[in-house]
Amino acid sequence: MIVDFLASISRSLPEVKAPTSPPQIKEKVIWTIAALVLFFVMYNVMIFGSENIESFDFLQMVTASRIGSLLTIGIGPIVLASIFLQLFVGAGIINLNMQDPNDKKKFHEAQKTLAILIALAEATIFVTTGVVKVSDHWGMTLPLLAIIQITFGSVALLYLDEVISKYGIGSGISIFIAAGVSFSVIGGLIGTIIFGDYGVVAALTEGGAEGIPKAILATLPFIFTILVFICVVYAESMKVEIPIAYERVRGLVPKLPLKLLYVSNIPVIFASALLMSVVRLSEPLSQAKFILGDVNIAHYLYGVLYMIRPIYGSGGAVEHFNYLLNGITPVFGLPEWLHAITYILFLSLASILFGIFWAETSNMDSKSVAKQLDNSGMQVPGYRRDPRMLEKVLEKHIFPLTVLGSFLVGLLAGIADLTGALGTGTGILLTVGILYRMYEQIKQMKVLDLYPSIGKLIS
């Protein structure tokens, strides 16, 4: 079995040992900060032999990467390895019971090995295809050295993720994503909003009656960033609570919380990745020629794909909104505001499809959740213990929450992109969700530290 083979390799690799006793909050904070410092060091160190560091884009945001640095591929291999194995387990291709501690351990061991193999493969592809431009002064020496450095950076993140998971706060992968997006927001605030060509300083330097209004307008992307942040925090806090009962403990009726954003930000990540693939596919079509009669099919296909391309804020806020209101598309001559509406609708609908897909394949659908609750000895008050009853009750909430939550994250991300919000809409959604979960975890840890008896009671 391939999982057994990958797990056996992982056992011969170095690992971060679990702590003998639970670390205190101060220790967790120190380990988390130390890991973040190392992350930013690698994020800003250019690999030896590289000739380029590209600007921040969506794929680099999701993978906490930066082309040309030690984190050229970032956490991409770790995420891909996890997604592949989870999908295979969910589809029944790989037979693992994630409720069994041994199978769960085997899953993580296989994921570690697979992530390292993917890191090596991605590093080779990035260098050989020219995504990372490497000097050819020393023949093949520098390309090989670049592959080793890129692979090392991703593997280092793998171990830093283990350190944070066992000694720090939250998940290393999530923290690295939030750190990368935050770095982009701060860089955009300083480099674009304040000191950019259309920034506050440039507007005030011009002087005149329009100086102050232009300076205020220049801050609009940052203001929209804050507004989106607040909206996502509010959405994260909304939930539906379903009363459930323990079969062995009468009188105790806890509530099962189901968040409005039930499948979190996963749908918009997949949808945005799909749209980025559309962008890369459509660029060659803009110059290609495929003549059928008197019609260039490639040209019109580019026009169709253009209508669902992401729209990010560029230049000054005034120029950006003028372009949205008065600009026209390059092929069909349609208004750009129609392009904007089409993009938002496509992103929202694609998020719904990916949300339903993710709920079904990651055991978050009503049937899987009902089975998990039944195995834990839970039932719906007033009904006999039957997983079918649980499934029927959960179905009334889980499917609508999956659809509505997926639609909302797609809508928020699309609108945030149109407003020119720093870090892109998807980046803000990811970061807010990560920080909100960290906040909840920190609150919980403080309670357990202040009241150890509660920790013993629930452990």
C-alpha cells in the first residue's frame, strides 16, 4: 500500500518530538514568534543564483511564498499533500479510519513524506521552466543549487509547522499564510497608499485645492480593507446551535455550533485558483490566431475568458473606479462594470460548487457528521437514538449553511477585489479567519491556565 510505504520513509526522517508536558501560554507565544521570525527571514532571503523576485500575487498569497526567495514554493507542497490524501481518504481510494489513532498517525507520516517529494518536484519544475530565473554562468551548477535551496525552504516550513503545532499557537500553515498576507497589506499601505505615485504624500505634495481630497481618496483601498475585515469577523461569529443530548448523561443538553461560514474559506481558495488558471490560459489566447472562416476563434475565446478574470485595484483609487465605471472590455466592447458583475457572480457560484464538493469529500456533510455524533453517543433530544434522525436534523442546517456560507465568502472576496482592498479579497478572508480562530484558541488556553481544574475536568 502506498500510504504504508510513504509512512515507513517518514519514520526514518527527523521529527519534532511532542512536549512531555503541555507548554504554558508564554512558551507557546515565544515558539510562535520564533517560527515567524524564521519565516520572514527566509521570505526575504533571495536564493543564490536567482535573478528575480516577483511581485505578490494570489498563488503566492495562498502558499505563503515569494518567487525567487527561499520560500519560492512556500507551503504549497504541504497543502497539496494534505489535500491529495484527504480527497483519497474521503473518496475511499485510501482505506484509513481517521478516528483510529494509528491510522491518523500513519496519515500524517505519509503526508510528511509526500510533501517533501512534491517540494522537490515543484522546485525542479520552477527552475527548469524558468519561473525562477537562474544565472547560467556556471552551467548546471546554479540551477541544481537553486533546486536544493527551494526544496530546503519548503521542508524548513514543514518542520516549523510541526514546531508551532506542538509547541506554539494554532497551525503553522495558517499562521504563515496570515503572515504573508499581512506583509503584503503593510507593504501596500506603506509603498502604495502612503508613498506611492498616487499616494497620500504625492497628493499632498501637489498642493492646491485638490490635494487633501486626493489624499483622502488615496486611502480608500485601506479603508475598504478594514471594512471587509469587520464584515468577515462578523460573519465568523454567526452560527446556528443545534441541541443534542448524551445518551449516558441525562439532563445534559449541550449545543452543537454550526458556523455560518461552515466550510470556512476553502471554497473561495479553490475558486480563486481556478480563476488564476483562467488568467494564465487566456493570456496566450490574446495573441493567438485560430481562424475559422473569417472569424478568429482564439480572439473571441479570450474575450469570453476575460469576462471572468479577477479585477484588482491598480494605480490610484480614482483611476481604478473611473476604469470600472467608464472602461470597456478589449474584445466585445462591453462596459467594465458588466465585467465586474460577471466576475463576482462567477466567483460566488464557483465557490458554492467547491463548497459542496469539499463538504462531501472531507466528511463534513450531514451523513458523515451524524455518524460521528452517533459514534460519540449523542442523539437529538426527544428522538430515539438513530443516525438517520441525526442526519435528517443536520441536513436542514448543514446544506443551507454550506451553500450560503460559500456564496458569502465568494461575494465578499469578489467585492473586496473590486474595491482594491490590500491583500486581495481572498487574502483578507483567509487572514481574518485564521486570526479569529487563533483568538478563540488563546481565550480558551487562558481559561485553562487560570482554572486548571476545568482543564482536568474536560480532559
